[in-house]
Amino acid sequence: MIDGGRDMKGQPLVVAGEGTGIVHTAPGCGDVDHTLGLEHKIVGIAPLGEDGCFMEGFGEFTGKEAIDPKTVDLVFAKLKEKHLLLYTETYPHIYPHCWRTGDELVFRLVDEWFINMDWREEIKDVTRQIKWLPDSIQGQERELEWLSNMRDWMISKKRFWGLALPIWVDEETGDFEVIGSLAELKERAVEGWDEFEGHTPHRPWIDKVKIKNPKTGNIMSRVEDVGNPWLDAGIVSFSTMSYNTNKEAWKEWYPADFVTECFPGQFRNWFYALLSMATMMDNSPPFKTLLGHRLVMDEDGNAMHKSDGTAIWFEEAAEQLGVDTLRWMYMAQNPANDLRFGRRHPEEPVTLNTPEGKVNETKEGLPTCLVSSGPADVIRRQILIPLWNSYAFFVNYARLDEFDTSTKPVPVKDRPEIDRWVLSNLQVLIKDVNTAFQAFDTATVCEKAAKFIDELSNWYIRRNRRRFWRSQNAGDTDKLAAYQTLYTVLVDLSKLLAPIIPFITERVYQNLVVNNDKSAPESVHLCDYPQADEALVDEDLNRSGALAQLVVKLGHKLREEANQRVRQPLAELKYATATPEQATAIANLTDVIKEELNVKTLSFAENLDDLVSYQYKPNLKTLGPKYGKLLKLLREQLPELGDARLAPLRRGETVTVDLDGNEVILEPNDVLVSTEQSAEWFCNDEQGVQIALSTVLTDELKQEGAARDFVRQVQQLRKEADLEIEDRINISYASSDTKVAESITNWADYIQSETLADSLKEADKPVADAKEVVIGEAKATVWIAKV
């Protein structure tokens, strides 16, 4: 007794004969059974019609639906009647269903049209001439694997609407002909052309046309089948590009430079069809570069469907998130990974600083960012809003100072170092973006651009605010240089990022360029794409600027660890470096680092060993797979090696050590480093730079910190009062703590300068609407009045 067949629903069917085991198989009702039938020359009987019911000639089964439980019961009854039923069993198993209706599907044996693919090696040769991106998805290998294992190409579909197969058959002899064009069909037509002419080549009109068999004279009719849609998609490079009528014009467009589609299924669909058609027609690659990408999924990694209500419509997403945000999200995504597009949760609107004043970001006319959580919210807050606010900062001050974009430029060599630094970094960005775009690597474009926008907003503009605040004086080239530098950066950045975020960049370009120069291209999208000016690139300046930012980043981490707010001045920052070049670069930027970290002194030391000690432990997660047998030895001996031997790990370098005759290569992530530092100093290190921050506060430092706190509170009151940046004020305060008055009195000039205050007075008691604030370690009440 052998289990080898399936019933009409495809379920395994076990039967037994008298005395010997037999196999039941149904060559007309399943792929495996059909293959087995061909191998053993068993006649394939196809009992079902297109409606899934038994056709005429099958006795009691005629007209019955295959998936009807009553039909199944009749099968069992007939087997039992003939003493062929051994037993029946119900069990769950996977079975195909229609994805639209949910109905069960059944297998039917039908005639189809195939293309013999014994020329697959030719297609493989063409496939190898194409650049497949990204490398990580191994697109070429996937396509070659499909070509190696595929069967003959089934090109017909049992449907009414679709690409009508141009195949005419002589029903008497079985002869068939493939018609190559409408002109040929018109020439060969013996009837039906008048009814067809004027219609598209689809059913039912195309079926009216008959031709004559040149061998027998019999009338030939078109087969009812329509074509696999990938036939049409695959031949488009030839069918729509004048291949048959104007080869020279076709060569101007062929092959395509770039093709992109979702890669999970297209290796055996569109890509395959394009490659096959091109190989047969011209033996050439139909495209030069292909970028395959993964899918857009929901936040849990599941597919989104209309049927279960999880689909997100583009119009809805664009309205809520903003098209620029959507574009950045897609362009920044690694195409080898699924993009998880989460549900949107509206939040409170974010206020943007704009040339028109402070407005809600969704105000009509403004570039809509997004109102959501998750990855889209990160794009808004870390990229689009900083970019927009950088633009708004420039416009607000340029409007007040009546900055003229046509003023003769201050020579770049005469501008301050920070101007030359940002212009140099801009040229590097332009080079990197051009290179990445040429390689179809938009993720790198977004990564580089995001880093530059952050440095522009949080370093260049923040560090240069006072240059823009300063009163305009005749011949003030420093302030003019600041305006001209930021103007250049914003205009070039709008051109550079226009392919990614076309709407925000167009708004910036229109206001900064078109409104001031009527001879300029009328749109950012009509401008030549930026190319780097090598004369502005200063690699030494770029490195020193990056090093300064590294020191500042490490210093802020130490402030957080020591619970010291940035407004509180600290006495000293010490640093040690791995190379003399690093030490020189930091020394040259002493004033910048002191200001950023709010420290009084920056001093160099050969090392900081007397302030901090390091402990090293093996990271078992990474070392286990590499040195599983040596883990006990690593636990015991690695901590004993100490900083003298393992210090390079803290600089990101690899260290090779000998443990009882075993050579062990340690990478930075193989070792966990912890620090023990003194109570008065907090230490940190990265990339060969080691810093130590003093946390001892003198009375003078506390006073200055209180004064800075006071400035911040007044600035907040200005914001709450919705004052313009040029409005001047009078400040009043009251406090029962004498230390507050002492700090404010000693730092009065600084406070008034920072807050645009004409007066700063202490009062006996606060007014009714005064605001209670914390100044240093004490409380006070503060109120302001516009002059």
C-alpha cells in the first residue's frame, strides 16, 4: 500500500487494492502527478471545467463542484462501494486560495503556450554585462540562479482582457503562425478586418480576424489565450522605441542607463523578461545598471494590504507627512532592507522660525514637514527643520540689515577661519554627493547631507550669531563676510539637495536667488548641478574643525556625567593626544573649544594617567565565537595586561597579544573598557584624544553661572512676549537671596548686552505677572518691559 495520489481537492488519498499495493495518481489534477504521468506515459484526464465543476462524461459527478463537501463524500462512497477504501482522515494542511475572494483553488490540466528556453546560456552572458546594485543583494547571482533552474517560459493566460497572443491556429492540422505586426495581419486577413479596424488589439475585436493557412488553405483563428503581461513589459525597449522603423533613433535611447524595481519577485518577472527579449532581439543588455530594492512594510515588518485595512495611501501620507519628508525617507533607506513605514500619530504642531515670523509648520504656503512619530519624525526634527531654520535665520537678519546679494564679495582668503571652514566642507559635500549620485547611492547622499546640515546649524550658525547680531557699520567686512558665506552655503545647498527635497529647496531658491536676480534660472530645478571648487578645499582646516567638534562632543558628555549644565563655567579642561598633529590642531582652536565648553583654561598634558585609570574586560559576545576555547584564559589574563598594553584599543586600533603561547587578535569591540576617575576630574577619550574636565566650582565660577542662568530666563521671557529680535527691553528682578543680587550686579554689563536691555534694576517686590525662576542655586522673580 503506497500513498502517492491526491483527490480532486489536491488532498492525499490512500487506497488499497486486493493483494498488492497500488498508487493512485491524477495526472490531470496536480503538478507532481502530471510530471509522474508524463514519465510513465499515463493519460492525463482533466475532469474539471473553468468553473471548477466536473464536465460532461463523468457520470454522477457531472456538474458537481470539486470543492463541495458533498462531492468529496461521493468520492468516498464510490470507493467504499468498490471495496477500495481503506480509511479516511481529516487533517489540516496548506491549500491555495484566491487572494482576492478567499475561495479555495483547484488544479486543472490545461493547454498553455511556452517558449523553449534552451538558449538560457546566451541570456546569462548578457546578464553578466550589467551592473547590479546594491552589491549586498547579489542581484546578478540571483538572476543567474533563476536562469539556471527555470523551466520553459509559459507565456499564456486564461483570461479575457490582456495582451492578445498573436498566434493563429489551424484547428484541423494543428499548424500555427505568429503574426509580427498589424500591417502583416491586415495583409493576411481574409475576414473580420473591417470589424477589427479602429479598435485596440484586444478581445473581442482581434478575435474577429481570420487568416488562411498557406499550406492547406484552411481558415486559421486566433487562440483565445492572452499573453503573460511580462511579455509586453519585456519587449517595450523595442516595441515603443522605433526598433523596426528607425534603428538610428532607437540606438540613441538603447540601452537604458538605469532600471529600478523591487527585487524579491522581479528576478523572475520583469528583469527576466527584459533580459530574454533583449538577448533574442539584439543579443545585448537592455539596461546598463539595475538597482533592486526591498519592500515597504508596516512598523512590525508585515505587508500592508487593502483587504485588511493596513494599506496607507500615498495622498494620505503626503498630506500628513509632507512630500519632502517622504522623499528623504525613501532616499535615505538602504535598498537592501525593508522600509518600515509606521502608523502616524499626530502631535502638537512644531513652531518654525520663518521670514514671515513664527508660524505653525502646517500653515498654507510653508513647506509641510510632518506630524508623526518614528523615523519620519527624526527626519523632520534633525534635518528638515534645522535646514529651514538656518534659512530663516539668514533671512531674518538679512532683512533687518538690508543685505544686498550683489555686493562685491569679500575675498574668501580674507574671511575668518570659520567661514573658510564651512565653505571648504561644502565643497567636500558637493564632491561626495556627486560621486554618490553617479553610483546611484542616495543613502550616502542623505547621510553626508544630514551631517553637513547639523554642522551648519549647530556649529557654524550657532558660533556666528554675534556676527549677525552686531550693529551694521560702514565698511564692516566681517559681518558682510558672514552674510555672503551663509548665503553661498544656503544657495548651493538648495541646488545640491533639490533632487531629494524639491519643495523646500525651491522655496529657499526662489526667495534667495530669483527675488534678487531676475537673470537667474527661474527654478532651482533648472540650475546646473553644483560642482566642487577645489580652490576652496582646505583639508587641514577640515581636519582641525572635525577635531574641535570631537573635543567639544567629549566635553559635553563629561558635563552630563558630572551633572554640570553648560551655562555653568568650569575652571579647566586638560587634553592629551596620540599624535603631535592632533595636539597642534587643538591648540590652534583653543578659543573655540573654551567658548563651546564654557571653560576658563585649556591645557595640554603628555598624558592624563594621574587623573584616570582604565580597566579592561573581555567582551564574551564577540570573543566567544572567535576564541571559545580560550575564554577562561581571556577572563583571567586580559584584565592583567593593563593600559600600557591595551591603550590602542581606546583609539580604535587592533591589538595582538600572546596568552600562554596563543596569539589573540583583539579588536576595539572585543574589549569592554571602564574608567575610575578622581572626584574632581571627569575623563573621556576617543580617536586618540583624551580629555579631563575639572568639576571644582569656586565662588566666582558660581556667580558667572548664575548670571548666565539669568540671561537664559530673560531670553525665555522675550520669546514668551513674542518680541522681535531687535526690540530692546528693561529688566526688573527681586530675590531674597543676596547671592542672586551679587551675581547680577557683578555681571550686569554682560546681562544687558546679551538681552538687549537698556536697564537692569532690583525691586523690593515683584509685580503680579512676574515669573519665578531658578538662578544658580537660588530662586528669584523676573519681569521685563519693552522699551
